[in-house]
Amino acid sequence: ASGALANSIWGLLAGRVLLGVAVGGTMTLATTIVGDRWHGAAQQRFMGLQAAAMAAGGVIFVTVGGWLADVSWRGPFLIYLSALVLVPLCLAFIPPYPAAPRPTAETAVTERFPWRVFAGIALLTFFAMTMFYLIPTRLPFLLVEIGVHSPSATGYAIAAMTVGSVTTSLAFVRIRRRLGPRTIFAIAFILMGCGYAMVGIAESYVPVVCGTTVAGLGLGLPFPNQMSWLMAQVPDGMRGRSAGFLTSASFGGHFVSPLLSGALKPILSTSEIFLLFAAALVVCAAFTATPRNLSR
């Protein structure tokens, strides 16, 4: 919440760095707890609920943030204070972990981190998050270009994306029963690509909202898909490390996305950047959904 008081860009950046450390820790820990306490279909169901809860939080906080931004640009930072409400809940309801067993010579030999499997999942995660972060970083500029200047209108458009995300996240366990993780990634990329194309060709506010909603339907799938896929592939004692590495890949995409779109801005309009990202998503979907991968 320090942005509500910051008086310089350096103060804002320092607060965001601290926030990033905290978010990286909470996401890694949450995923590790889920991987340790649930398995198989139960784990997939919980991760779908987790992703839906994240998206539902986005609907609420992005909408409220838009309202507060209409009053002052500092207002949305105050929303972060709501995290303090969770402190007593965490202490009350998250049980302590039992003492970890000492590693033996046998586990040291047999439990090797599956780097090859991780690399493929991490690459897809990095790409998905790089594509996703175009919405929060460039959509406000696109709306201004088509004549929409209200911060709350921007909040509604982003919230529409998270509404779509809730829908597919809640359905994830049923989707996973019928489709393999690679196929789910391909479907997610196609939906995101279609949504971005709709945003890119939109000339008014309503088509933009329709496009972000379609993109959100795709965005609801990668998080539970990547986490459940990786947790099923790693040894029990390496879930924490795996969750940390995958969280790093995810936020690496967040970091690269505005740098990439910013580098494109001098040569492309905002609409053209959305169309370029849409094309990249469709190409990646085609590459992911090869006949060999569709059966897995």
C-alpha cells in the first residue's frame, strides 16, 4: 500500500519490488501446500478452485480499484491493506507442517529434479504470462485511443476478463478428465488469441469488453493446468522447489511483457500490438497441439 504515500517513481518501484517478493512467496507456499495435501483429481479440483478464487479477487479488486482511481490515482493502492485481514485467518486455519524427514542416501540418488519436464512446462507458463500481461499494461492506452478515458471503464474491461477466467477455472477438473495438459494449453492459447484479435480490431468499448471476456476464458486454464501437471511429475520432496521455479517463470513473463510491448510501440499502434500477440498465441497453440501432443 506504500504507493498511496510515495512521492517519487523510486518510491513506487521500491514498493512494487517488496510486493513482488511477498507475492512470489505466498504463491509458492500456497502451491506447495496444495501439492502436499491433495493428490490426483482432488488436487486438480482444488487448483481449479484456487485459480477461480484468484480470478474472483481480480473481479472485485480491479473494479473497486477503477472506482478509487476515478477519485485519485493513489486510491487503488489502499486495496492492498485488505491483506491484513488474512493474517489472523492464516494463523488460525493453516495447520503447521510436521517435521520433515531427514534425506537418506537412497532418496538423494533416486530423487532427481525432472529438469526436462519442468523446462517444457515453464516455457509454456512463461509464454502464457507474457501474453496475458498485455491486458493490464496496454489496454488502458488502447481504450484512450478509441475515446474511453474513464479509469473505472478500464477496470470493468479487465474485470470482464477475470469473469471469463472464473468460468473455465471452475470447470478445470472436468476439462482435465477429458483432455491432456498440452491440449488444454493449446485451447487456452486459441481462446486468448481470439480475444486479443477482437480487442485489436475493436473500434468501441463494448467489443473490447467482449474480447477481454473471451481472452479470460482462455486465461482461466493455464494456472491450474501448469501447477497440477508439474506437481504430478515431481518427487514429493521437491514440490516446494518446483512451485518456486514455476512461480519465477510466471513472473518472468510478467516482467518481460511490458518491455516487449513497449519496444513494439514505436513501430506499431496499440491495436496492432494486440493483433501481433493474437497471432503469436495462435501459432503457439498450433505448435503445442501436434498430433503427438494431443494424446498426452
